[in-house]
Amino acid sequence: MRHIEPKDLSISEVLSLLLGGINPRPIALVATISENGNNNLAPFSFFNAFGANPPIVAFSPSSRVRDGSHKDTYHNLKRTKECTIQVVTFDMVEQVNLASTEYETGIDEFVKSGLTPIPSDLVKSARVKESPFQMECRLNQIVYLGEGKGSGNLMICEVIKFHIDEWIMEDNQIDPFKMDLVARNGANYYTRASGDAIFEVERPLLTKGIGYDQLPESMKLSSIFTGNDLAKFGNSEKIPSHQEVCAFIEQMEKKLPIDPELEPEHLLERAIRDSDYEMMLLVGMYLKKQNHLRAKTIIERAAQVALHNNQREFAWNAAMLSIQFDH
């Protein structure tokens, strides 16, 4: 590990660490309007939501590192006390990147980026047509987080109207696969929230799971199960009883191959390729009968794959079977 105190770095170096280490960060595409009626559009990745009653979002148009000056978004919002905030999708990321250019005051980034301004209902600032999720906001307060170059200015805004594209809704919920959002990383990197990048993590049980501390010690010492795996096991109401595990083993033994010319390595290779946790377990059980050294590892792998496929009951029984090797 490197151990660094911010006082030993330049402001640019501190900023680089923050941007590179805290990511991906959601992007707020903020539209404001000057007192003279000029549109302004700029993205900010120091952004998030902070409450629902009232709905509060906040972003920080930090002062510039080079000279401590403020961006037009900061000046406009401070004076007019209203804005719109949009999310950024993959289809518009290059246009949003173009809007981040530091054009002179008075230049309309809608025009420069090619993004489409559309009227808002409750504020004067335009919305961005291309974004599927738009918020009309009023400034709640500004929290100044410093006075020097690169200091933050937390713009806390209340959402007074949402605009949501019907296409991204599924069962009255926003579908992240349809949203196809992008988030900001360090340097020139972004993250696309789609495909395999989106995954589910089951929330802790309302009845409270057994917890990591209640797991069998053999599972904690496994070279196969990761911290994530063990936490998922810990988010279970109970450990299978001895009778349940025995019934499971009896059921699986009925499926064991009896072909004397069985090639377990071939079967295992195919099972791993297909994520076939049941066949992996059968191979492991077959090898266990042969007192093969790899049997325990293969059975734990089967439990892990089942767990990753949300087959927790199967995973538990397989994991408990592997524990038999320790007795």
C-alpha cells in the first residue's frame, strides 16, 4: 500500500487520486441559463442523490485548479437559483464530452454539442431531449468546501419535477439495461452500465441472515470461496440440517454415472464450460469415492457456481458435503 497525505501533493495530484480512485461516478448534465437568457450546459461527475423527502440531489462545480475561477454553471445557478439535471447515456456521451469544453462565457453548449434544448415546465433552464431521465431543480443551498484553487462548491438542489422516458420503464421501475448509462472514471476512462456490467446483489433478509460469523470454519478457510461468496452464504436464514444434507446426497447419488469408462476430466471440463454445477458436483462425488485429492475442490467449485446462479439451497448442500472431507 502507498500511504499519502494530501498536504504532500499538489492540488492536481490530489484531484487525480480522487478521480482515479473514486469511480465510476454518475454524471450530472446540468443546464442553466444566465440572467441575460444565455443557455449553458456542462457535465459534472461530483454528483449524487441525498434524500427523497424532499427529493435532493447535489453536484459540485469545483473552482478551477489552475486559477481558482468558477464555471458559468456556478455563476448562473447562484444567481437564478434553478437548473435542470440530466443523466448521461452511452448514445450521447461524445456530445456530453464536447459540452465539457471550456468555451467562453455566453457560448451556448447546446449548439456546440448538438444536443437538443427543450422547454421545462417549472424552471427557465432548458432540458436535454436526448436524456431519458431529466430533473427540474431549484437551488436549496450552496455549501462552500474551501476557498482556494480546486475547492468544492456543493450545490444542493431540490427536484421539483421529474421527466422520464416511458421506454426505460419496466413494471413501474426504471430498467438499468434500457437506460444504458455511462459513468466517469479517472483520466479519459468511462464505465458503461449495461450488459454484464449490471448485476444483482440480493439485499439482506428482513428476518436477518445468519451472518459470516456463523459459517462453518471449514468454509471460511476454503481457497475456493471468496469473501463475496461467504457473505452470500451468510445472507441465509439457516444452515441445512444434517438430515437435509443427507437427503440431498442420497438424491444426487442416484444420478451418479456408473460407466466404467467414465472420463471425469472430460466431464468436468464440459461442466465448467457450461456452468453446469450439478455435473460438477457429480464428478466431485465420483472422485470422492475414488479418494481423489481434487474431489473437495471440485465440490466447492460446484457450490460456488450454484451460488452465482442464485441456487443457494443447492450451493449450501454442496458446501456441507465438502465439509465431510475435514472429518
